[in-house]
Amino acid sequence: MTESATDPVHADGPARPTVGVAVIGYSFMGKAHSNAWRNVAAFYPDVPRAVQRVLVGRDPDGVREAADRYGWQESATDWRAVLERDDVQVVDICTPGHLHAEIAEAALAAGKHVLLEKPLANTVAEAEALVAAARAASARGVQSMVGFNYRRVPALALARELIAAGRLGEVREVRAAYLQDWLVDASAPMAWRLRKEEAGSGALGDLGSHVVDQLQFLLDDTITWASGHLRTFVPTRPGASGPEDVTVDDAAWATLGTSRGAVASLEVSRMAHGRKNGLALEVFGSQGSLSFQLEALNELVVDTGAGGTRILVTESDHPYLDAWWPPGHVLGWDDTFVNQAADLLSCIGEGRAPSPSFADGAAVQRVLAAIEASAAQSGTCVTVEAGPKASTPPVPVPAAAPAVSLEPRP
């Protein structure tokens, strides 16, 4: 599972195990994940130490330059050869979705722990195959996790604790939107994210997967039905050889219901002018509400009847914050990936199953499939296909609600 080595930072103490890491893919997500592997040991000294072995990509010159920039020991173009290396224990997959299943299944079969970027797969069938592969690997002590990094935003982790502790009462309604504008210009060029055969879906899979995962994560509940609509506003984009058809959605809308009766609205778009990375969540309960904006990711607003309270989630007793800075020194989007890497390393070191699991990722995929099926039937309500129960552990609820001040703002 790991290779023994002495951590030079702790040379006078017991040796800390090291874990060799390979990242497959070096563009946007590969860069974010590389940053996490480079920095995780500085903030989480008690987990196995990650060693950046190799960065993998198709273009030899591009991946070589990226590996040097991001701190990797070397680069490679053949991911299959990397799976045969004894000095690599973790394979982190940051490729387009159509490559997820093949690489992840091969990595698990080779005995490598796997971190797989969201969404888990492009189809429910692929997702279920990955769940089966992960289950078989787990029996051999091989761990796997899907990369829903927003679970590692301290404010959202705190929101989950407050909801579980009953601070909002019975959750009745949720409003959730994830809006971007990088495709608002009709002359923006064609990209892999706009081809169904590579991306699976458009804004629905790219952004909606985060929203669906957050709904089930925050509420510790399961989405059981969906009514949805999809829209492609710009049907063709400039391609390398002329105009090319866009085969995915630009935006999606859905109404979702959970097993405990809450109703949620979902809106995702990559055509929302002026929105750069706007994930917004509002949860309304019988005794209170809370709201969150990703573009102010250190803040959580909670209202329990005495006026909304803005909580700056930077205290050492807030989720994840004991590893970081003094109160008031805010975290950034990239730090969520550091927290994610630390969680995976901790689970590997302790032999625990990480969360979110591939089963959690498959549960999201089934909701996305239900939204697509509903949209194909003009919004008819569709039951979400049942699958094996996801393995996200329940929220530990303290005897008393979390000690968070909810006094009104001055």
C-alpha cells in the first residue's frame, strides 16, 4: 500500500509512510490537483506523505513542461505503463469523462488507490461498472474516491453539521444554482466539453453533478424523483475544420424530490452573463435557513428567526480549519483540493473507506440520467433509478448542536 521512508521534516521522530502519486491529465483539473499534492504535506503533517512521482498527458512537450512547473519528478505519455510502476500507489485521474472508466478500472485492478474527478462517468452503466470494480478492489485494501471537492469547503461542511444537528428543523426546500458565462459568446471555439461522446453531457454533468452531490451531502438524503429541461442555446461552434455541432446542453433546470420530502430547484448554466463561478445554495427548514455563495466561500449565512447571521468560517474548531491559518485568514478555492488530498491520504494510511465513494458518484449519475430522461419527455416527472446504497457515512450529530453563534449581525 505504501512505501516506508523517513520524512525529512520529522527525521528525529518515527518514519512517516510515503505514497507515490501519479496524476493523469495536466490541464485545468490536473493543475489544481498537482497544486494539492505539492502542498498537502505542509498543512497535514500527520497523514502519509505524498510524493509527486509522475504527471501523465498525451502531448510529450506539453506534459513535460507542466510537470516541471507543477513540481513532478517526471512526465510520461503512457498511463498504462505508469500503472505497472511499483513507486506509484495513488492514481489521480483528471481526464475527460469518456476516459474515466477505462483508466480507473485498470488502476484498481493494478492495486492502485484511485482519486477520480467528477462526474464519476458519462453513463449510469459506466458508473455501475466502476462501483463494482471499486468494491472488488476494496476487498483487497485498495481505496477509491470521487473528487467532489466542494464537500471540502469548510462552510459547506459546517452547513451539513448544522442541518444534521437540527438547527434548521425539518428541511423543506432547497434552491441551488451553479452559473458560469464562459460560453456566452457564440463565437467561442469548440471544445471537448461540448461533445457528448467525450463529456457525456454539458452544464448538467459538469456543474449539475456538483449541485446534486451537494444536495445529497448537505441533507444526508437521497433524491428520488426529477422533472427537468435542457437547452442548447448555441447549436454550432467554430471547430478546427469549420462549424461543428454542439451535442450537449448549455443549461439545465430541474425540480428534485428527496426521500424525506424536501423539494429542491436546480439551475445550471454556462451561458449566464456575468457569472464566473457562481454556485449558490439556500436551504429552508421549519425553524431556520442557511445560504452559501461559492464566490464568498468562507462565509455561511444562517437565520433561525432572530435575523440572519454571517458566520466567517475560519475558526480552528470549524471543519478543516485546524490545519490552516489563524481566524479571519481566509481560504481559497484551491485549498479545497488540499483538504481532499489529505482526506484520501488519511483513509489510505488508516485503511478506511474514503468519502465520497464511487457509489456516491454513481448515485449522482442516476439523478443526472433521470433529469435527462425527464427532459426528453418534456419535463415529465421521472423516478430516479434505485442503486446500491451509497457509502457516505452519516453526519456525526453531537449531543448538543455545534457551538456556532447565531446572534444577529450588528
